[in-house]
Amino acid sequence: MTHIYDSPATLTKAYANHLQQLSAQVLENQETFSWALSGGNTPKLLFSILAKEYRESIPWNRIHIYWGDERCVAPDDEESNYFQAYKSLLRHIPIPQENIHRIKGENDPREEAIRYAEKLSKKLPSDKGWPVFDLIWLGLGTDGHTASIFPGQEHLFHSEKNCAVSTHPQTLQKRVSLTGGPINQAKRVHFLVTGAAKAPIVRDILQGLKNYPASLVNNQNELIWFLDQEAGQFLSGI
Ligand code: 6PG
């Protein structure tokens, strides 16, 4: 399923509202809501809207924040997905520290992948042996990567572990990433993708024209692509 909006601003406002309604609905039937964030730049606008306009209307004390992937850098490094979320969202909302479950980019990557995988198994309900998130946000790279599963490293998506260590193909930066198990077992996966640069990749994936790491995301519970007009410009009648 795809939702296409005129601009990143309208997408962001609509998605923030959707998130507020979704969390309220889920929290009618369970105590907490587990949400894995994506990294990169796309989420920043949404973080700022949530921080400004949803400080009170989302029960942040019942929201547990995780990450779909993290760069292996210090938590105060500009490259850190945690740091970006902290700056734009987390420090502006009344979320208890114990609800923030960051991937520790400062740790040894392999050890951290094991630690985080064990944490997910301990903290989240499981189904078919995988930890189950209420919601996973994913972004899309212009090379078709998602989380930190890059082209040529698709075997990591098929790992039997919850997390894997990948290597950014250009910078050789180590990353810790969720694998396909938790991603495809989540109750909901939402891609948030904006900008013309992503349009050919979005078309190729959604029309099955070419395979990328993001093509491997085939969550059978809920998979929704939230796009702006530019990113969705090559989709005809989907
Ligand atoms: C990361 C991400 C990655 C990101 C895409 C899109 O750590 O970089 O999690 O998967 O979502 O690269 O990034 P942009 O939003 O910056 O285009």
C-alpha cells in the first residue's frame, strides 16, 4: 500500500497525525508501544513536528523507542542516528530515559549486535522466534538499501540473528542493523521516502522491476509506503 502526499511537509504532518492515532489505538489494548526509528535525514522533519505539536497528545511514557540501525560512532557524533533523534525529538518530549533503547554505536560492532539482539528478545513479544515491534520505520537509500542492509550484503537480511554488522560500501563505516526476521515479523512496517532521487528506486521496488535490499521487506502484517509526490512520481496507478 502507498500513500502519496504533495510535499515532505504535508507527508510529515499527515504521518505525525497517523502515528498519534495509531499509538492511541494500540495502547487501548496493551501497556506499551514499541517503535523502531530509521536514521538518515528523512525523519528529521517528522521529529521536529512531533516535538513541537505532539508533546502532550502522545503518551510518551508508554512509548518505547528503538532503532532499526545505527552507525558505529559515539552517541554524540553528528553521524549517530540516536544523536539526531535526541537533538530533534527525544530531549523535547517527556519520555523516560528507560524507554529509550539505543544501539550503542560506541561499542564493538559485533558485541553490540549480540547485545542488542538479546535485548530485543528480552524486551519484545516474540512470534516465530522473532521479536515483534509494534512499528518499524524504514528509510530508503538511493542505492536501494534500507536500515543498514546494503547492496551486496543481502545475506545479512537473511541472518538467523535479530541484528547484524554491515559495512557502508563507500565509507566502510561499520553499522549495526536489524535483519529481515524482526523487520518482516513486525506488526507494521512503514517506509518514509521523499525526494526525486529516490523515485526510480521506489518504482523498481514497488513494480517488481529490479531487486534491492529494500525489496526484501515483505512484511505480511502491514507494509505501507509513505511518499511525497517527487518520490512517487513514477508510480502509475499503484
Ligand atoms: C541510516 C538509515 C538509512 C536511511 C536511508 C535514507 O542509518 O542512514 O537508517 O537506511 O534511512 O539511507 O536516508 P535519508 O533519509 O538521509 O535519505
